[in-house]
Amino acid sequence: MKYYLDEDISPKVTELLRGMGVDAVSAHEKGMLGVSDEEQLIAASTEERALVTRNRDDFIMLTVRFFEGLKPHHGVIIIPHSIPGSNFSLLAGLLSEHAQKHPEGLDPYTIEFVSRV
């Protein structure tokens, strides 16, 4: 599993993930702050990475558009707002567990929600 963390996820989570052996990059380090959600998803897909975001509604709609247009897509992982964005170690731990369950990545156009359960 390879992750691309949207700009609404702290780059500290990316650092923690790497420390756990997870392949992760951040929109912050890629210089992609302030670009459209579509551009974020294109950047993730170009690198064959699942995009991780807290922005559920926009990325669900974009996934449908990418599917209809047969654009490359390597999955979207949504972090619900019930999980505090400031709890970097919790987020990294949940994403690390998710990566272990999906070592080959997600099927194209997949949308998954990360939860504490």
C-alpha cells in the first residue's frame, strides 16, 4: 500500500507512517497546497497511491467522475471527523493497520473509511 496524504492531514502523520515502514508522501512536501481536489487525486494516481483525506464528499464525487471518465484511480481512504486530526499517532497507527491489510493496494475506484474499530 502506498499513500498520498491530502493537505488536510498533517505531514507529521506522513513522518510517523514512514517510521512504521509505510510508503507515504504528503501534499505538503509535494508542494501541492492550495491546488484543487482533482489535482490532488491526479497526483496520487500518477504515483499509484491511494489518497488519504478527511474531505469525504468531494472525493466521493471525484471518484465517480474518475470512474465515468476511466481516469486512473488507486483508491481513496477517508478519515472521519470523529477521529481527531490532531492525534497524529492514532491516525498513523490506523493507517499502518490499514496498509497491513492491503499490502497490494486498493482496487481502482475503491473508497474506504478508516475507523477505530
